[in-house]
Amino acid sequence: MVDYFYNDAVYIPNQRISRVLLNKSLLFHYHVYRHTGEDYISCHIGNTAIYMSEILTDASEFFRGVFIAALFNKNFKTKTIVLPRKRNSVFRKLKLNVYGDMTEATYIELENPTFKKEFVVIAESQIESRYVLTPALMQRMLTYKEKFGESVSFSFVDNYMYVAIESKINLFEPHVFKPINTKRVFKR
């Protein structure tokens, strides 16, 4: 099914995204030491390499959902994290600085009022975070969040964009009584 929609697709049902990528993303409040997962997919959308799987962490911070790593077409010199406003703690920026995950992490205020209402941006560079988070990309992130209706987090680290989508639904299991050869299968 994945081959039908994407180029160079690989699907491994009992595989998961690596713990290294989970921690490199900086999307989790605590270091992930153990996780389970399934439905690993790697593919290309245009020239962009995409890796994803469902994951379940059993760290101090419980997370269940889909984790996506996309090879971005820009190389970032600094790190930018976009978190749901409701899930951000007062100590998140401090923790990123103290543990050395980011150097000089600071909150970034962006002009889009809807985006500011939904997300908090923590970054090492005001200039690069504004370069990455263009008005068009911020609108796409808002649309993405609205489409899923769940908690969605993003980060831009090295040359990857990471996305963590919380979900209690097993997204890659087909419905028994519905056809599986159309794009409607992938819609919620």
C-alpha cells in the first residue's frame, strides 16, 4: 500500500524509529531510554526522505503516537523547537540550557497571533528560527494541528525536521470492512 503512494517506500511492520532520533529531536521533556513501536515506514516525497513509525515511550514522560523525521532541504546551524502551548512547562527552556541540549535557548515571539496562541517556540537563534518558521510554514503547522486535532510538536535540528503527533489510534492498521486501495484509507 505504501509503495502505491510513495517513491522508494519501505514498510517494516515490527520495526520502529531509533531512540537516537527521538532524543536528537528534543521533543520529549525527558531523555527516552526505552520505547516500543511498530509500522516503520521510509519513503521519499519528491526529493525529501521521510522516516516514521508509531512509538510508545515508557520514560518519565509518556508518549504514544506517530514520530516523523524528514530530511529538510535546509541545513540548520542552530536548533528550533515548536511545542504545543498547553504542554510547555516553565522549566523547559532552563532544562534545555542546563543539560546542554541547546546553547542559549530562548523563547521566540513570532508575529502570527494564531500561531502564538497554539505554540511556544524555543530556539538558539532568533534570526534562524524566523528564517525557518516562515509565515507559510507556520500556517501549514497550524493546519496540520487542526487536521489531527491532537497535540503536535515540531523541531528543526541539524538538517532534519521532526514531528511528534500524539494519538491513541493505531493509525496503520487497515479497517476490516473498508477497501485499502484508495487514499481515503489514510484519512481520519
